[in-house]
Amino acid sequence: MDLTASFLLLLLCLIWACFPLLQSNSRQYRRSAKLPPGPYPLPIIGNILQLGQNPTRSLTQTLQDLWPSYASQAWDHRHNRCVLPEMAKEILQKHDQAFSLRMTTAANRAFGHHATSLVWMPVGSQWRNLRKICKEHMFSTQRLDASQGLRQEKLQKLLQYVQECCADGRAVDIGEAAFVTSLNFISNTLFSVDFADYNTDSSQELKEIVHGFMRVLGSPNLGDYFGFLGLFDPQGIKRDSEFYMGKLLAIFDGIIDKRVEASRNSQARKTDLLEVLLEISGGNQAELTRKDMKHLLLDLFVAGTDTTAATVEWVMTELLRNPDTMSKAKVEVRTVARENKQVNESNISNLPYLQAVIKETLRYHPPGPLIPRCKDEDDLEIDTYTIPKNAMVLINTWAIGRDSRIWPDPDSFKPERFLNKEVDVKGHDFQLIPFGPGEESVQATASLPDGALDCGVFD
């Protein structure tokens, strides 16, 4: 018998021997604490087999039977997995500090990203510093107003490309065109350069890298829930994350090197975010290291390209599926364009139906269907249920968007539901939180005007 077979046999024997102990501990804890209702977990693997290929829909199906809340244990002595859609407001608003931690996974640990990323690092002085930089130099009203001309320029190039395709009888790949537009806008905002062109395949590699990275970050990884499996990386999550992240960080390294060299040669200074970060890192207090800069740029770059492009693609998909909705949106866009010669950001307030279409798309296809949170330190009681310490809580925004108690006829695409309903997508209305709550949604919603105009261009 070879070493591999011997190891597997020993592992199976060890797991089998642990069954009674694990079952006893699980039952004892359930008796002492009122956990949210859920299907009974199997030893070791908990309910992970019930998640299936699409965890969002699987969890939503379970919620229909176990409403108002659902808990599923995937035990490795460290984690609880809980999904609590009806408690979203209380968790994200009242107990936001208690659930402020993010889950550390094999994917986000690549290159130490979990410790330097604004998205994944714990709340602390460095997190506040990075958030302040983004708020002042990326998402402030002044900065957004200053970048309006850049957004208009990129949308004009998109319009020109669509017109050329129509004249030549070429099909327009909406997802690809939206991705190139978003990519060039965010690359100019961060680095003052275009990363892609509509008429070449230059964006394809970057698109594959960004999509691959997002896929890896969102893929359930057995190694994250069973520590011993993490040593073997059975799904290749760690390997793929290091590959995609390494590609992006190498691109950023090259751009930073060129910018530093240009500054030494006294060339004209840029007005992008990289210039701001270099100034901060070169100051007396040295608040940022080169690694901090690269990982912050990575967060902004990936979120700024993938989310906007995916939303535009879903909007156009739903318009094609619903001809009546498409007709109404066309009439509105063409009316505004006829009166103003073109559609720009100042006209968005005159496009209530198109805004409703985008909101309905975000309800129907939220970019972040599951919002992860980690409960640290002590157990916490919410709505008579105990949330154990070290529990990983998932807010199921997909289920909230399909809740018939909030949204009549939730499985139908009906933008009209938003015409007389004061609901925004910036995290203030907890029946619609496609990007997360409060300030977390700022980064994503900052590009919504761009997305709205993208849809107007494709008319």
C-alpha cells in the first residue's frame, strides 16, 4: 500500500472516530443556545452538500421553508455559516461593529491581500486611513464632478464605436463594449491611461484576468471550512488567486515604476489617484507603503470594472427579454436626446424610467448576492436567536430581492414598481442593498451614472 492510500485510510479512520464527539458537541451547543432554525447538519461536513452548484438559490429555497431565518453549520471547530436575510437591517445597522470583520479565505490571503486590502482588513487605523483617502480623493463630490468630463469622453467613444458597428453591419458584444468602457474609465481615473480599445483584442486578456479573479474570490472553497484540506488546495483556489492577483499586481508595479521615473525627470504631474498615493507615500509621515498602494489600487480597479460592466449587460439582457420595457425606455431616452441633442449626466434626472430599469435589474441580479460578515468575540442575541462567536454570517441580498412580502410578484421584471417608490441603491434602504450597506456601497454606486448612460448609448 503506497503512502497516499495509507494517508487516506488513516484520515478516514480519524474522521470516523471523531463522529461521536462532534455530534455530542453539536447537540450540547444547540441545547444551550437557541440557534436560528435550519436543517440538521451532518458530522464534519455540516450542510455543505445542500448548497449545491448555486449556493444563493439553494439557501433561498431553504429559507422558504425555514423563514424568517436560516442557519447552516459547516463545522471545522472554527466556523458557523449563517444566512439571516430578515435580520439584515439589525445586523448591518444596529450591530455593524460586532459584524465588521471579513472572512479570511485562501483566495484573499494571496500576497497578503487580506491584511492590506480596504475590503478585507479589520477595522482599525490603517483601514480608516485608506477609507479617508478613497473618500477624499476618489468619491468626494468635488472629485466626481471633476471626472464628469472623463466619463463623458469615454461614453462618447462608446457611442462612436456602436455607430461604426451599425454602419458596417457588425454585431455589438454588449458585455465586451461595456467592459472596455468601464476599464478605460477606471484606468484613467487611477493611472491616466487607456487599458483597452474597442477594435482590438487588447481588453480580452484583462477581462479574463478580472473575471477569473472575481470568480476565485466568490467560489466556495472546502479548504476554508476544513482546515486540513487547506493544506492541499484541492480546488486550486489558492493557486488561481495567486495567478490572477499576481498578473494585476505586476501591471500596477510597472505603471508605478514608470510614474516614479517620470517624476524624477521633472515631467508634468498627473491628476489621477496614483499621483495622490505617491505624494502621500513620499510624505514625512509615510502613511502608505508601495504594497499598500498596489492592493488599494487592486480593490478599486477590480470593483470599478467588473461591477459596472456586469450590471450594464444584465440591464440590456432584461430589456431584450421584455420588449414592452425596452419600448418605454427607448421613448424616454430618445425624447431626452432630442431635446438636449445628447444624453449626459445632467439629464439623468429626466430619465426616471431608465433609472427604474436599473434599480429593477439590481434587485433582480444583485452584483453581490451574498454579503459576508464575521461575528467576533462573544455570542450575540438577535431577534431571540443566538449568533455564536466566530460565526460567518451571509446576508442574502438575492433572497431579499425575491421576497414577496417586500416585492409583489418578485419573479417578474417590472421597473414600474420603482416609479412611485422612493428607494435608492446606496445602502440606505435595506429592502434593496445590491452593493452592501451605507458607505460600503459608495465605491460601486459612484459609477451608476456611467452605467445609466451606457444603457442610453445602446438605445
